Amino acid sequence: MGSLRAVELVNSARHIFHRSSDGNLSVRAGKEHIIATPTGISKGMMSVADMVVIDSQGNQLYGTRKVSSEIGMHLTIYRMRPDVRAIVHAHPCTATAFASAGIALDQPLCSEAVLTLGAVPLAPYGTPGTPEVSEALKPYIPGHEAILMANHGVVTYG
């Protein structure tokens, strides 16, 4: 599993999460495989050997760690958006604050945010790690590249 995609994913995770275990990343590796970050490990400290490979149905194919409990959200996005090659779910302070306050970033509250990010809608709350998250995101996935998740965080993809 020493593929370039796994190395890129690990390096991205280190940069985004530093010493946190919150959040997760995934990347498509061909038509049927997805490389994803595992659960219960600091994303800033993991190595390529910690990564998990799943198929497009969520079945774990490679890796000794357990895949993130949020993998259902990733699979929903990949299914609905064949153009998407990678997904990041995180809890950055500012985005999570807006999501917890119930404020979408799709109005010119701060025009620079809308101009640089585009419209970032706020999806209703879904219990983390459950199918509720995917259901809450579905209406927004086709037309956006980032979605705030009420009282949770943000997911972005491209």
C-alpha cells in the first residue's frame, strides 16, 4: 500500500490536523477503491501503514486499523459526485462556530468569505457516525464543494 495517493493523504492529514484525531480524509484510488484515514489515531501522527483501503461499498480490503465511523458520508459524496477525487471532514474552530450558531456561509455576512469560498450551506444536524449525516448532506452535495454541518463541523470535496 505504498502508493503515491496514500503518501499524499498522510501528508495532507499531518498538515490539516497536526496532533488531532478529529476529522477524516479520503481519496479515490481507481474506480473501486478508496484510501481513508482510520479512527482513533492522531491524524497528524499517522503513517502510510495506518491507512485503510475500502471498496465503493465500504468493505475494508486492506489495513489493520478500523476505518472512520464517518466513512458513510464519504461514500455518499463519492456516489453522488463521480467527479470528486478527495474529501476532507474537519472541525476548524471558525467553521464549527458558524455551524453551531446555525449560520450558513451563503449570505454576504462577510462578503470575502462568499467571494473566496462560494456559497457554503448549512445542512441540518445528523448524529455523527450515523446515516443521518449522509441524509442531511444529500440535498447540498450536487451543487456545492463545501457544506457546514449543524453543530458538527464542515465537509469539503473536489
